[in-house]
Amino acid sequence: MDKWHRWQDWAAVVLGVILFLTPFFSGVGLNMPPAWTDYVGGALLFIVGLVNLYSPAMDGGQWTEVVLGVLVFISPWVLGFSGLMLMAWSAWIIGALAVLLAASVLYAHRDQQTVPVQR
């Protein structure tokens, strides 16, 4: 697969940016733990998305995205900000989408590896 062409990885980059920017629009103090969760989670999703774009054959990046998506998804409950609706819903939606995007790539990659080559 060509570098910089997989739409799922571009979507992960965009999700990282959205998650990073969420605290600025939520009305939560920018130095609160929920804000830092979004800053770190968004930056990591952005970086992992770029790494996946640069090296599309590497499955480790997709698995890292799955783990980040799960951590972002559970963060409102674990860190106690599930009552902050904009922050919590953005974490739940972006976390779930990150997992689904990475899973779709892993599933497609698995199918490509099991198809026999015809000569």
C-alpha cells in the first residue's frame, strides 16, 4: 500500500486534532485533568495516525491506535469527568471511532494476507 493514502489514518489524524481542541470549546478550565486527558490523547492519536500513514504495512501502529481509542473511551469514567457532557461525549465518540478505524484496517490487512496469489 502506498504511503499517505489510507483514509482511515487520515481520519485518525483529524480525530486527534478534534480531541486536542475539545477543551477550548468545553468551558472547562484548560489546566484541569479532563483537558490534559484530551491534550495527551489527541496528540497521541495525531502522532499514531501520522506514523500509520508513513508506514501503512506496520500493524503495530494500528494496535497502538486501538489501545489509545480504548483508553480515551474509558477515560471519562476512570478519571471522573463523565458529568462534563461535551468532554465525556467527545472522548466516547472519538475513542470508539479510533477503535473502529484501526480495526477496519487490521481486518482488511488480514484479508489481504489470506488471499492466495494467483500466477
